[in-house]
Amino acid sequence: MATATSTWTCLLYPSPAGRRGRMRVRCSSSVSVSTRREPEPVATVVKAFAPATVANLGPGFDFLGCAVDGLGDIVSVKVDPQVHPGEICIQDITGHAPTKLSKNPLWNCAGIAAIEVMKMLAVRSVGLSLYLHKGLPLGSGLGSSAASAAAAAVAVNEMFGNKLGVEELVLASLKSEEKVSGYHADNVAPSIMGGFVLIRSYEPLELIQLKFPVEKELYFVLVTPEFEAPTKKMRAALPGEIGMPHHVWNCSQAGALVAAVLQGDVAGLGKALSSDKIVEPRRAPLIPGMEAVKRAALRAGAFGCTISGAGPTAVAVVDDQQTGHDIASHMIDSFLHDGNLKASAKVLQLDRLGARRIHN
């Protein structure tokens, strides 16, 4: 069936010879006549997992992020004859703070992304029920909304034979982020693609995947205090204008961070991650104890420490798991002593796979 619809043109650009470890995705929108035939479901139930993410990474505000292994959201979708064809019905939400999330698919991150994927696939004769398990706490600075969107996008795509590419899944998930927290892909892109991702451009969307060497060890120390840091409030704290010296400094630190990722230089990564002079200085004072927690992490042996996303989670990087646990203990103590906040910690590795179908 042919219908007039908004479609996306996406091209993959492999790295030039001699430049290993990078892949570019460029996407642009246009209105055209879609000839995509409606796909048939290939399963009755599909479950997908999407990992947590660390956005910004210090100087990379809104254009750098990475996925971390072991934390994330799970979305299950199933063909449901009781649901109107072409629509999504959110049947249940479990896990962290389920009552705080809307079951209206037009106001739920997972629902918005799932609907967008159905539109891209031109699905009109099948209705789906969706079940969301929140493995991530809300407002943690670990890409909670992005993980829900990414898991839903992947689950619906798998339900219909995995017809969409990674770039289209990012675009579908961006629709969700745009409605909930703003049009930025530094959470959804790494959650879907895995590893480190650089957003080179938003108009058109162009993504560069940065390959951290597999033989190198990298651990993220994630310490989350019992404190809410709403994204809107944390974004409102940012300056409307910045001076040229800070602009030059942050650009150089972001460049150094990218180089460190490609080289597997964890010490260099940590140094750059700790060096933001624009965003972190405005946000850290809003999180009780954050500045002292960063100092405690560095004294305990972390290569670097900053705020994960909008916070309140603090993230430190190190190349040894046991050292990571020791650093976590110092950071927890500092949150309690200097911020009067209880905190919990996890020491996790880089998630290189991104959102994927699971079978358990």
C-alpha cells in the first residue's frame, strides 16, 4: 500500500582507510510517498533490553554519551487482538516508581517510540500490548527515559522482522526524548548503538560511533544519591551565553576525550571528563555534596569524575574493578558527610552491544 508519509533517508559512512574505530550515520527527513509494504509479525511476543547511559561525559554536553552494562529497562510487546489495529496499549509498568509514569502511550517514553516505529513500518492491521519494566530509577542521570524508548523501539522492530536500521531506531527514540526531555541524542544513541557515540549534527542527524579498544579495561563507578535532579531544572541552570576562553577550553577537552576513547587511554579519558568549565560548575552546586564527592573520588584513585547527564548520579572512571569499589565507598561516604544524602553505587563496564532482543 502506498501512502504519503514523512520518511527518513539515512546513509552509513564507513571510516576512511587507516582510520579504524569510527562509523558515521547521517539521516535527513523528507516527505515522500512510501512504498513500504506492511510487514507481518514474526512472533507473538518480543522482549528487548536497553542499557543505561552516561551522557555529556563532562565537556561533551548534548553531543557525547556512552552505554554502561548491567543496568537498563526491559520492554515486552505482544500481538493483541483486543488492541485497535495500528495502536499501542501499555498494559503494565513495573520496577522503579511505576505509579509516576503514565500508561497513556502518547505521554510515555516507551509508548511514543513504539508508535513511531509502527509508523515507520506502516503497521496498520495489528495492535500491540506493551509491558515496561523500569530497571532504572527516574531522574537518576542514567538515561532512564532513553532506555525505555530504545527498548520499545527495538522490541517493536523485532516483532516485525527487524526491518529498520539502527539510524531509524535512533530517530524513533528521539521523538520520545523530544517530547519528554528535549531533542538530544546523547542518551538514546548510545543506548541503541552501544559503546561511545558522538552526535556530530542534529540537522541532519549524524552520529559517529567511537570504538573503545576491546583489549582495554574501563570501569564506571556510578554513585546515585537519594536526591531528585529533574532534567528541566538542571537545564534551566545553564548559562545562556559563554565566553570565548571557556568555549575554547571545553572544545579542546572534548577533542581530548574523543582521542582518549579511540586510544583506550583511560587516564586521558578521566582527565578530560573532569575538565568541564561550562555545565558542571552550574549544576554541581545544585546537588548537595557533589563537589566534595568529586574530590573524594580523585583522592581515592579515580582518573576522573563528573556528573552523569543532568545528575544526581556522579560517575568516576578507572581501569580496575576493585579500585572502582574502593572509590565507590569513598564517594558514598562523601555524599553522606558533605551532602547529608544516602547513596548507592555500582561499578560497571562499557556496554558495547546497545539495545537488543532478549529471550529470558
